[in-house]
Amino acid sequence: MKKDAGAPAKMIADLRSALEWLKAEGDLIESDKEVNPDLEITGIQKQLDGGCPILFNNIKDKPHHRCVTNLFGDM
């Protein structure tokens, strides 16, 4: 018997729905703290060493930008 490997394909149509699904499953770390895109984001992700994806909502000097890292790292 094949075990369900995750969300049904029809639930995930784009990046936004993928992030919503990960959040609902408790597999997304979200941060509203301002982060510097020059090495700080990389440093934070490296500390988690392949863990859950992280969504950074506040990128320094980049209004209205967000950054997601390690989107496929927990698979």
C-alpha cells in the first residue's frame, strides 16, 4: 500500500498555496523580524541545517519583498 506523501496536487497550484499548506501543516517557520539579505538570511538558514522552510516577511531595504528558503529541504 502506498502511503500519502503529502498534499494532493490539486491543493498546491502555486507558491502561495504551497506556503499556505506548509503553514497549516506546521512545517513553515515565519519571521517578521527585519533581516539583511546580504548573508544574514543565509546564516540563519545554515543554523537550521536543512530543517523546515523559513519565510522572511521583512527584508531590510526591500519594502514589499519576502524571501522563502529551503522550500524543499524537509522532503
